[in-house]
Amino acid sequence: MNLELSLKQTLKLTPQMLQSMEVLQMSTQELADYIQDLVQTNPAAELTEPTAQGDESEELWRRMQSLADADHQNRQYLSADREELDPLARVGTDGGLSETLVLHLTRQLERSHGSTLVLRSAQFLAACLDENGYLRDDLEDLSQASRLPLAALEQGLALLQSLDPAGVGARDLSQCLALQLQRQGETGPALEIVLHHLERLGRKQYHAIAQELGISQKEVLRAQSLIQELDPRPGAAFASRDETTYLVPDLVVIQNEQGLTVTYQDSYLPGLHLSGYYCKLQKQSADPEVKQYLTDKIKQAQWAIQAVEQRRSTLLSCAQVIVHRQEGFFRPGGHLSPLRLADVAQELSIHESTVSRAIREKYLQCSRGVYPLSFFFSREGGSEGTSVHQIKERLRQLVDREDKKHPLSDQKLCEQLEAEGCTISRRTVAKYRDELGIPSASGRKEIH
């Protein structure tokens, strides 16, 4: 048996540090829920409701609204609490009382001629459509669920498929496109292709399709151009039947005379402050148990207030570095530059995991739209000066210029990128190719 004396350093996380880390990685909604829960369980914590009446808030609102008006994506994501004087004037507009697909179809059915049972069946089927306008459910199952006759549902489906937009009520993509072509009076190769050769068309097997239909490849290409003009999701243009979920941006980037300014947007979050009443009671109480109870609650509230403020400070600092490093992206026609979590961490002298927690589920709004902060980082990349977006663009160019009779395999693409200084694995090439919607080499090969 030996006795040894040794020194070693260990890191023990205090409750305050754990709480600060937990608050840092919360999204805006999670933080709002956390604050609400805290004031419910801790009498020493009270809400300071956000105010939007001051000049500063009005100016921020004006700037955010100008961004929203200039960009469709912003109009979709920006959650506005102010209502128009006439809500009915906003029907069918972004952010207003948008018309749903079911309502659009119902109005047409009201003007249709048919038996009450068929109209009722069509109305029922309209409510069963998915967000893209397809009817995915089996009619026999729907008949049992609705207690409507199967024959009436079949007639109702035929009526539904005759309504606007063309292609609504289709059972699959093939039927959706066929309904649109039939509405246009098309009876040529395009209709035959969407009904029986859609998969081959997606693989660009023009020669095989031409042989099967007894037509030239030029006719197949003309049919493809016609098919590409169709809408594969006829119901997607309408508002969802579910309640719209809005993303409230945590940060806003404004362009002014001094350059790009990052503003932390916390007007939607309730503030926290210590209760003056319970702080006074804690000092005056003669009961040791009451005094200790209030002391613990006051400390808990103080830690929470500090954690929320630390979250704000860290998030804003990270965003300022990101915007500075990606300044080119915020200019018209700009692109992302390579950026790693470690780069931001090094500039702020914090740990990389802190940056990761800070950007988790946080959103930034600029003139180009609303983006998650994670969007501005390149998780993988090639050489020091190459971003993922640049690699994907180069990958697309290589595929566009390849010999379609002998398309490049993922390994060949990998080797060509490596020769240009972009060292990535074959698996990464395959992943980027899938994300770009590019088929594999066998799917791109033209058969003659």
C-alpha cells in the first residue's frame, strides 16, 4: 500500500453555470415559456411586460416592416400583432385572412349542378385533401368513415377533379399532371408520357420513351417542355387549414449609412425583475424559515435574470461576428464565405460549444429573408477558401457539362473536385448531389 499526493484540475459546473447554458440554447418560444413558468413558481420573480410605444420601438417596427414589404419570405415569417382597420380587406393577402383550398373548392361546389348527395360527397373529399391538393386516402375507407355511398364518393371525386385549380383531387403525381393536360385539351405524347412513362422521363431516358411510343426524341423533348410547365402541387398556393406558425426573428440586420447594424429583437419577450415586495419582506422577516425560503427564491430569480441577459449579450456578439464575416452575403447578389463555429469562438474568446448553443434555433432577418443562424456556417468544405455553397455550384456545373452518354460517377466527381482543390469524400459528393436534386450516374445516363 502506497500513499501518493497528486494535483489535478477538474471543472465543476455550478448551478448558475448550468442554468446559464440551458437558457443560452433556448429558442425564443422556449425562453418565453421558461420565463412564464418561473414567475408562476417563484414569487420573487415578476414580469416586466414588453412595451412597443416608445420612439425606439416604433423605429424598429418601421424598419422591420420595410424589410417585410420588400421580401415575400419576410412577409411569411414576420409575426405582426397590429391589425388592419378593415380585416376583411386582407382576405387573400399575405399575413391576412388567406383563403384555404377547402374554402376555394366549396365556393365552386356551391355553383355546381348535381344531386345533394354528390355535392356533399365532393365537399367531404375536399376536406380530406392534403396540403398539395392530393387525395391520398382510399375511397372505401372514406366511405366507411363518412357513411357515404362509395358510388356517391366516386361521382364526388370526379366533380372535385373538374374544379379549379386543375389537378386538384388527384390520387398521385401522374394523375395530377394528366388532369392538367386534359384540361388543356392535350391528347398527344405528353399525356401518354405522364400516364405511363413519368419515371423514365425523370431519368432522362428519352430514347427509350421515343422507341416505346414510336416517336422521335425531339417530340419527347417537346412533350417534356410542356410537362415542365404544369404544377405538381396545385394546392400548395393556398393557405394551410392549420393555424400558421410564425417565426419571430431574434435578430434584425439593417443597412444604414454606417454599414450593417445588428439589432437584438426582444420586444416579444416579457422582461424579468425582482419583486420589491418580497425583497423587503425578506429583510424584515423574523422567521428563519421564511427568511431562508425568500433568500433562496431571490437568488434563483437573480440567476435567471443574469442568465437571460447573458443569453442576449452572447447571441448579439455572435451575430455581429457572423454578419461581419458574411458581409458580402448581405449585399445584392452576394454569396456566403467559409465560416466555422471555431472562427466565431476564437474571435470572441469563448468555447466553440458556447457558439453552438447560442445559434441553436435562433433566426436572423435581413433584406434577403429570414434565416437560421446555422445557415451562415459551413459544416463541411474543401479548401480553406471554398464554402459548401461554392462546392455545390461547382458540382452542378460538372454534371451539366458531362457526357450524358457516359455520366460521371460520384467517385469521378469527387476526383475532379479534389483536382480543383476541393477535398471532400465520395459520400459527401453523393449527399450534395441528392440535396441538389441531381440523379445518380445511372439515372442521368441517356440510352440510345
